[in-house]
Amino acid sequence: MELHQLRYLLAVANTSSFTKAAAALHVAQPGVSAQIRLLERELGHDVFDRSGRQVRLTDAGQAVIPYARAALAAVDAVREAADEIGGLLRGHIAFGTVTSHGADLSSLLAAFHRDYPAITITLTEAGRDELVAGLHEGRLDGAIVALGVHPMEGLGSQVIDDQPLVAAVATNDPWVKRRTVTLERLCERPLVCLPAGSGVRSILEVACRAAGLVPNVAFEASSPRVLVSLVEQGLGVAVVPAPYVRHRAGVVALDIRPALRGRLALAWRLDGPLGPAARVFLDRARAVL
């Protein structure tokens, strides 16, 4: 089994196409196909189903993928460790973040790049569940995630933001003169919410479930800023962290009773290989964020 075969395996799995994988790898498509066939022969199983329009992983392929990622990550870590000993820190970092947050991530990345220009960084924006899965699977070295009610097994975390959740209503809403609203009354109104699985959504749902209530979700959007814009258009009431309502002329924030809080955290994998570049970056992020 050769390392380049594992790289070809991951490229085809990521693109669902031998042609696209070959283009991404800058090699000829027949060469990719031939190496995957050799890998399948050695494993004794097909790793791809080629019968449809798109190439899909078989059950055997799904089982192999995590180990292929881990093997390549370990090889990269060996190279980075050797460079580190020689005084040259290089490598690649994959970092993820929720779409909206208060962290000054751009300043962190810019300062880190100035100090370590040989390290490349890939930044991915996604929802909480996808980011957590990326950390567990080794596709991400670290991420800024929204904390839900339940702990993230196998991950370390450091809270970087903790804000009250408020009910945002339009300035022409019947509730505009209120200061507070109960969960019970909140569930009587159409709600505009972050997607299921997000930290804020899970906090709201758990609180409602404990009170025997069901939130009436009418609209979903992936960003608190978009939710507030929908509120301004009169489409419902949004549950968002308080800072997203400040300085918005078209909305008013009501405190929710009982009080709910939304938290963001820097998260990282506790087990599995972590290269020197990722360790240095996470140390910097923990100090700065």
C-alpha cells in the first residue's frame, strides 16, 4: 500500500469523481483509476461504487477513509516534526468556524501568518455539527463552535464568548414596549431560528422541552444577522445572542425568562495526531481568543 494511493482515495472520495480528483491532484485520470484498482486488489474489496453517475464510497470504502486520513496526517506530522527540530516550522492547518461570531479571527490569522509564513491555513465556515464532525474525523485541527447543552465528547474546549440570548422583535411589533417575555409566550409566536443542531437552537429546544413547550419555528437561517434582518421584515421573533440586536434600528431586544445564554468556544481534538504547526496555532488561539 502506497501513500499516494491513499491520497488518491481521499481525493476521489471528496470529489465523487475520478476526473475531478485527477485534476485536483495534477495527474492523469487513468493513473488515478489504476492506483485505486491496485489498492482495491490489495484490500480485497471495492472501495468505490462506479455504477452511477457519481462515484460513491462502498461500505468498505467508508470504513477505510478515517484510517487513510489518519495515516496521511501522521506522515505530515513526521515531516513537520523534523522541520521543527531543524528550526523551520512549516505545515498546513485546517481551521473551522461558525458563520457568525464575535471573535477577531482575521487579526489572529494575520498575526500568525506574519510570524509563521511557511504555514498555510485553510479556513472553513460551517454549522456546529459539521465542525464537530470535522474535528472528530481529523479534517479540522481546531474550530470555533457554538456550545450546546450537551458536552462535546472527545474534544477540548475553551469558552471565548458568553452572551445572554434575547428575543428580537421588530419596532412595529405588539411586544415592542415589553422588557421581558416568557418561553411560553415566545412559543406562541412564529420564530425565526438558527438551524437544528446549532448551539443556540439546541439551548432553546432543551429549555422548551423542560417546560413542556414546542417552539413554533417558521423560518431558519444559518446566521444571526440574517435572522435579525428577517425580524425587521416582520417575519417573526428571533432568538439570538444579545450583541446581534445592538445598534439595529429596526429591532428591539426582550429578555427571555427563564434566562438563556449562548456560548462560543475554541475546540480541538483531544486524541489523534496533531502536528507542530497545529499545536503552535492552537496555543496562540487559546491565548488571543
